Amino acid sequence: MQHPSEPIPLQTGIPRLNLPPDVILLYKQLLQHVDNLPSNGGFPQNVEWQRQSLRNFLLSKLNGSSPFGDDGDPVLSVAVSEVLGSKAIAEKYTSAFWRLCKEHDVCQLLFGQFLPKALSEHVQAYLSKSKFDQDENASVAEDAIEYMLRLRARKKHIKGFPTGIPTLDDALAGGIHGLTFIAGDKGVGKTLMQLSVCRETLMQDSSTVVLFYSFDMPKTTIIDRLLCRALNLNPRQLQPGGIDESIEQRIECELKNEIYSRLLVITRDFQSTTNESGEKLLAGLTYESILNDVAAFQSLKRILIVIDLFQKMIVPGDQPVSCFDTYRLDVIDQVRSVLGKRIGHDNIGFLVSSEKRKGDTSRGDRLTREDLKGDGRMSSDADCILLMETAKVIDSDTNEIVISVDKGRDGVIRGEHRAILKHRTGAFLDPSVESPSASPLLDARVKDKEFDPYAEE
């Protein structure tokens, strides 16, 4: 076999291989481009070798033989597919992609205007993103190209995951984003708020999937509450003896809504594992198990991961109690990092409910981020902190609640936002439309008395 560095003359009168006219034209034009490059014109030895190899391959094709086989340069294979208007073979495209990543300048020199445009743009986008994420650029000026791409991408989807409360969504720059903690007393409506975000997100954005970890309630209760919200039902209508044929038909019809195909509710009972000493330990929630659950979705463009409740996230049995919260936060960070690299950090959100610390009358009645129960790192890691309180009890089903934005990044506006919460249906209503003045108001801050709308009467 002739060495690729030895030139092959273009022969005439020899039958050519059966090539499409467009491919023959591409080979001729590319050959002319390669011949116009200065021969031995100061290129590094490996570049000159590649130039001669590409030239000889093109000549062999045009002469009707192929001493180097039919594969050739993978970048050239993609260029041929582009000319023919067909999709490149996956293996060829992958090989061409990584070749361009490693030797983009060399390929640009060898192929010039014939470098496949779509492939080149794909590689440049990958390299730009990698340099931006790995802090490899020399200045913000070099970061600007990738930043502008990400800025323009924000136009393509809703920023954040909507809560369904207009004033709150406006303050949150479109809704929940990043890592958001929501804290408040038991029974105030934290889970209902999480379910409201799930439903609003699924209804408004068909590209989003939702993964809901319920460590505080069984799956049937979570689905019950979703149905009560969707069908305006009282939870007692779903209890034994309360279900009639018409409700059953409505539920069956509702569950055919495509939004439920993008929702996964998990209330896993974690199995025990055995350590080296033979002790049985809880396996716990790991970032690997979360990624396995995410893999259940066939398509992943945007995802909201909901955890109810942070303090009940199962920690592996080999972790000391003092490190529980640190472990939980590390799991969330790992998942955000992995999925962020895959689909973009703007396309993943965590909404995590948290218990609050016991009351501290020395600081007054209002909740602050200091009331988050757990490690102080929760406040520092969070992109946003929402604090829920009951302002007034209107009746056994209806409360006026206050949601305070105590911390926010990326243009989030801190402040208080009011809503009317219908506990039984889980609906959050605009107080300017659903006026609480129509019913007698009760002071919600009654000491030593906890209001629970789901308690048995």
C-alpha cells in the first residue's frame, strides 16, 4: 500500500467509482482547495501529513479506486452526507465531532469552506460551553459569546417553574428556579403549594417533567390532592363511602390528561443494606438513585424535582446524625451538577419543603430564614427561600396566607405576597378576586392551638 505522504497523480481514462455528481463536485473542489494550500509551507509535520493524506484520498476516489478504503476522514464523511442531504452515520458523526474538538484549527485549514457547517457549529458550541463552565476563558470578554447564547436561550422557555400565584411569580422572575426552600408551620399548606407548582408547571410547559418525592405522605394521598385540585373535589369525596360513579368517571377521564405522563411520584421504602461488619443499614436516598429515577423519563429537557420533606430525606445508615443535613444538601448539589451539565442549569429546579424551628418569641412573630430547621448551610445554598404563614383563618376550609420571599437570586424581589388558600381543594386564589371580607375573620396567631383543616372532625 502506498504511503499517504506520497502524492498520487490524477489519472484520466480510468472508470470512476459510481459516485453521485454532487459528491464528485465536492471532491474536486476540495482537492483544488487542498492543492492551493502551500505545500510544505511551514505546517507542523502532522498537519502536512494530514494534508497529503486527504489529497491522496480525494485523488483515489476521483481516479476510480480507493487504496485507503472507503472510510477516509470522518469529517469528510459528514461533509458528503451534508451534500447529499442525508443524516451522517452516528459513529462517523461522533468520530468527526471529537476530531474537530481536538483539532478544530487544523480541520478548518484543511477543509476551509467545505467544513460541515452544522458539525462545526455543534463543536464550537460544545467548546464554548466547556470553557465557560470550566473557567478556562481569559476574561469576561471571552465569556461573552457563551453568555449571549445562554441569554438568548432564555427566550425559548418560561423562566422558572410557575406557582400559580401571579404576584409571587412576578417577584420570582417567572417562578421557582434553582434550589428553593419553602418553610412554615405544620398544616400551613407547604405540600399544597408544592403540588400547585407541579400542576401549574405541567399545564403551562409541555417540555417539563416533574419528579415528586413524598417522604411525608403516601402516594395515594398525593394523587388524591392533585385530583381534588383539578376537579374541585373535597378530599372526603375520595374516602371510603364517598366515591360515586360520576366522581369515578371524572377521575378516570382526568387521569388520561397527558400531564400525568410527565409526573412521577415516589414514596420509596428504602431497603436495608449490610456493611462490612454485618450490620443492617438503611440504603438511603443517594444522587445515583435520583438519577436512576430521572432516567424513567424518555425525554428530558426541563425538570422540577420536588422533595417533601427535607428532614425526612432518608440518609444512609452509615452517616452520623450530625452530618444528616450536610449529606442531604450534598445529594441535591450532585444532582444539580450532573443534570445541569446535561440540560443546562436554567432547566433544573428543586422545590424542597422544610420544617421550621420551634418558636422564638424574642424575635417577634414573623418568620425569617433563621427559622429554617437544620444546618445553617441550607440558607447559604438556597437560591430562594419562601416562608409561609397563616395571616387569618376565614373558615374551616379557607385561610388567608402570607408567603414571604426571604432570599432570592437572579432578579428575585423580596417581599410579602398574599393568597387565599382553599385547603380542601388545594387552590391558591388571588385575594383581590376572592375577598376574605365576605366571611368572619379569626386571629390565626392563637397560641397553643394548631389549625389542621385535614384533621378529623
